[in-house]
Amino acid sequence: MKKVAIMTHHPHETPEDRGRMAHALHMTRDVVEAGADAQLIFCGRSVEWLPQLTNPERDQEHKFVQHYGNVFDAVRDHARACNFCCIRFGVRDRVEQAGVPILGGGRDHMNLGEYALGDWKIVSL
């Protein structure tokens, strides 16, 4: 089985940022639907997306989140977040409450080397 890690690092401030997230969500969905093992990895400021994408009252969020929230729902089980980045950008509690796995312990970043040295094809958007 093919394994694909789709990594996002960008904030959600500009139309370009939202475009990259749209592509990350769609690519993850497409890879999953094709039968591959996929992980959508939120690193850097992209962790700030997770409280919005997992908000049960998404109709209060940005129009992008309202529109693409259903795509996130389709790949939610494949989402992962970097521990250090969640702490750094103040969303760790909300990401944890949303049930998205947070990788990395203490105050550490998640181990991206496992993907690079493993059988994972890495796509960074």
C-alpha cells in the first residue's frame, strides 16, 4: 500500500493560504479514496486551521471553512498536528479537545524524519 504524507505549514490569512489548504484537503481526500494510507500533517502556523475546521459550529467561521469543512470531515481521521507548533501558536488545548492526534512529546516537534526515512511519499503544500 502506498503511503502519502501531505504537510501543510501556512497560516490562513490570504487567499493564497486558503488555496493551498484547499489543495491539501482535496489531495488527502483523493489519496484516501484511491486506497492509499494518507496523513494530513499540520505544522507551523497551519495548526491554527484546526480549531476552525473542527468547530461543530462551523457556520460561525470564515466562508472558506464553511465551504471546505465537509472536505476536512472526509479526511479528519487522517489529520495529525505537531505538538510544538500547537503549543507555540496557542491551539494545543483546542486541537486536543477536537480529537486530532498531536505528535511529539513535552515541548518537542513531531518527528518528521520518520516520514522522510520511511516508506512515505512527502508532499508539502
